[in-house]
Amino acid sequence: FHMPKPVLSVEGLTVSFDGFKAVDDLNLYLDRNEVRVVIGPNGAGKTTVLDLICGKTRATAGKIDFNGKDLTKMAEYDIVRAGVGRKFQNPSIYEALTVFENLEMSYPAGRKVFGALFFKRSAEVIARVEQVAEEIFLKDFLHQTADLLSHGQKQWLEIGMLLMQDPELLMLDEPVAGMSVSERQQTAELLKRISQGRSVLVIEHDMEFVKSIASKVTVLHQGKLLAEGSMDAVQSNPKVIEVYLGH
Ligand code: ADP
């Protein structure tokens, strides 16, 4: 019997800002097919962990191994190409373009295609756009401009833009903030589906939503790992109740 190697292995990850350790000696292992949710009080270091993995912030110490590549030594652009997608809280979609065009230009060769947008679209790109649009519940909105989408639909569109690049690791920062109840349920369904064959790493505060998606929960406090395990185990952990869930 052989244990699958984690897709992502973070070891001893540390970053200091003027001597303040925002992330402090963190170990984190993510498997394929997993939705990992990171929780913890404000300032715990959650966003900084995602920033370190995607190369936006540089580590002071530690390693981030992603399929054998050390991300701490790579440029942000190369980290994207290696298969890491990051969704920020505010969607960076193009409001004046249609859903189709937004997805199309996110295809790996799409930026080249974009210049020739009004000429010929390859069947391959069209098929991929349609497949992703279906996944993100926007099949009926392909030819609508993005500015007319609801807040939740815009969030899905940005997830779709990341899916166009078929990332192996997808990271999302509070994906359901501002969404309606039904949009939250659809997003839970979407994230679970996306995690098949991939790893998904989510920062989330909404405990009902965390329960509905998490394979495992990681709790951060003052840059350090406070607890890790199933939602039930973490929720009944006295340390977690004290610093986070108790108030
Ligand atoms: P969380 O996402 O858990 O709320 P953050 O990762 O945003 O926490 O922040 C962790 C701590 O690191 C906070 O105290 C924050 O002020 C600090 N911090 C984050 N980024 C920087 C930075 N670029 N410079 C200085 N301090 C930072």
C-alpha cells in the first residue's frame, strides 16, 4: 500500500514583515480531490499563506513544493503556468466583454486568440468555453456582457476564467461573500465538483458553508497552525473555540 504524494507540501513556511511573523513555521499538505478550508480570526495569516503560495509575497523561510517544483523560487507568472490558480475577493473580469469572451481570453492560448477575436475561433476553444460555462452555471449567459451578471454570477465567471487554464490547485478567498443562499449552495456544488482531480484551498468565515464543502479544516492563529482535521474535530477543539469559534 502506498500513500499518494501530496500535490502541495508546505514546510516551515515563514514570512516576517519588519520582524513580525505573519506566517510562522507553517506545515500544510494538500491532496488531490481535496477541498481544504482555512479558517481563523482576522490577522491569523490566512491571506498571506495564499499570497505566499501564488508568489505574490516572498517567504522569509520554508519550502512550498508543488509537484516537485519549489514555488518559493518561481515568478508569479510561472506559478500560474505550473498549474496554480488564485481567485481574489474582487473579481477581475472584463465587464464590457461577454461571458464567452471573458472565458475565451483566459484560455492558455487565448491572449493570442484575443487579438484575432473577430476572425476565427477554433473549435477547441469554443468547446472548452461551452464546457466551462456549463460548469459555472452560465451556459445561458454566454453572449451577455459581464456587467449584466449578478454579483454571484461574476464570482462564478472568475472561477470559470481560472478553470479555462485547468489548474491543478485552485485557491479562493471567501468565494461566497455577498452571495444569496441559493448561489451559496450552487457554489458548494461547484467547488466539490472542481476538486475532482484537483486540490482546492479556500479561505472562508461562513461556518455553514465550510461544513458543506470541507474535506478537512486548517485553523490558523497568529501565523501558526492551531488545529487541523475534520470539521467536527476542529469545532469541538477547545483551543479553536477559545480563539475563534467561541465569540
Ligand atoms: P487574515 O487573512 O487571516 O485576516 P492576513 O494574512 O491578511 O490575515 O494578515 C496577517 C497579518 O500580517 C496581519 O497582522 C497583517 O496586518 C499582516 N500583514 C499582511 N501583509 C502584510 C504586509 N505586506 N506588510 C505588513 N504586514 C502585513
